[in-house]
Amino acid sequence: MPTYIVTGANRGLGLEFVRQIAKDTSNTIIATARSSSTDLADVKKVASKTTHFLTCDTGSLDSIKSFVSEVKSQFSGSKIDYLINNAGINTVPEQTALSIYPSDLDEQIRVNVIGPAKTTQFLLEANLLSDSVRIVNMSSGLGSMAVSLSITPRKCATYSISKAALCALSVQQSGEVREKLKGAIVVAMDPGWVKTRMGGEGAVLEPEESIGGMLKCVHGVEEGSNGKFFTYTGEEVPW
Ligand SMILES: NC(=O)c1ccc[n+]([C@@H]2O[C@H](COP(=O)([O-])OP(=O)(O)OC[C@H]3O[C@@H](n4cnc5c(N)ncnc54)[C@H](OP(=O)(O)O)[C@@H]3O)[C@@H](O)[C@H]2O)c1
């Protein structure tokens, strides 16, 4: 029965992933949160008996390494079938291309790009990913240069740059991961504009619709999907 890792599972889209995946009690879920003091009350309400909670600060290499060691010791013998690199930040949406603070861009890159890169790398090196693992890197419409070009004025410069880098990482991983795991598929995804703390007031989609669509897409990916970028509706997004 499949095993899922969902990062940033305490709230927002991560929590909704857990809620929907937990409906099938044959699924094992490893749900992660930034720290041992993170409030897990909401996600525990929707979790199944086969949901396990671990700490992983995706902005810290030490924390990602400890998390992978913990997965190895607690789940030895099972492999991860779905890795959902969901945790992400958009802390300075007001910054434009003409007002980027280097430390803020560093932080978005550390959490939004290096986090998914190292989570994937360390799990693979620990031999914890299944040969046909599905890896979902949670990007954004703003990670598409074609979409950004169509938005005037441009939006969320540091976030957009980090999510475009995450798309590029997905393309790189789709080659490198498959060198090691012959049936692996790596995709970047755009969940749409969803009502979460990050999505904010104007968001149009309910988490249920976004994540329902994403899971349908992820469960339906095939050989030719490797290295592509999809919306929650399963349509391909132009880079
Ligand atoms: N909502 C949207 O409209 C939208 C649109 C496009 C893309 N996305 C992407 O979808 C993903 C989820 O977004 P969301 O709307 O659910 O955002 P959210 O409501 O702000 O939730 C973000 C989640 O990521 C976690 N997180 C952030 N930094 C972390 C770190 N360093 N270590 C571990 N966990 C960390 C948060 O944990 P804490 O509670 O500890 O902060 C929280 O669980 C993100 O990657 C986001 O960029 C969202």
C-alpha cells in the first residue's frame, strides 16, 4: 500500500493533502511540520491511524537530514511512493524586481528550492524512495515565466523567481532521479489560487477542489509526464 510524504502538513494545502489521502486508510502518510512545537491540532483532526507526524524544517539542512534519519529508523522496509514537496513561503510579496532584498531572496530560495532539492536528494541517498516514486514539487503560476509575462503589473518578484527556480529544479531532477530510479516521475505543479493563509483574501479556489484535482493528476501521470509542469486541473503549464 502506498506511502506518502507531505511537507508543511500542519495547515493550508498540506493539511488538505493529508485529509484527502487519509480517506483511504490503506495509505501510510508521513506528515511533516516545521518544528516539534508546531500546532498539529487541525491536521490531527483529519488524519488517519496510519498518519505519522515528523518534524522537518525544509529551510534547514540539519533538520532535513534528521528527518530522513527518522524516516529510515521508523519506516525501514517501506519505501516512499509519493513525495509531495509542499512546504513553501511567500514572505515579501510587496518586493518588486526593483526592490529585492538579497536576504529575502536568499530565504525564498532556501525554503522553496533548496528544501525540495535536499529532501529529495537525502531520501534518495538513504534508499528510501520507491523505484517508481512520484515527486511533486509545489510551484505556482508565478513560477511560469509565460504566466508572469501576462500579468501587469508583475507580482511577488522574489517568490516568483524562487518558484521558477523550483520548476528548473524539477526538470533537472526528472533526469537525475531517473538515472537512479528507472520508474520515477518528477513534476512541478500549480495548485491554482487557493484560500489558505498564503492565498489570502482574494483567492478563488477551495483547498478541496485544488488538492482533489492535484491528486487526480498525480495518480494519473505517465512516462511522458516526467519533467513537466501541470495545473491542478491536469493541463500542462507553459514554462
Ligand atoms: N495558496 C495558494 O494560492 C498557492 C498558490 C500557488 C502555490 N502555492 C504553493 O503551495 C504550497 C502550500 O501553500 P499554502 O497556500 O498551503 O501556504 P500556507 O497556508 O502559508 O502554508 C504553508 C505551509 O508550509 C509550511 N512551511 C513554510 N516554511 C516551512 C519550513 N521552513 N519548514 C517546514 N514547513 C514550512 C508552513 O508551516 P508553518 O505553519 O510552520 O509556517 C505551512 O504548513 C506552497 O509551496 C505555496 O508556494 C500556494
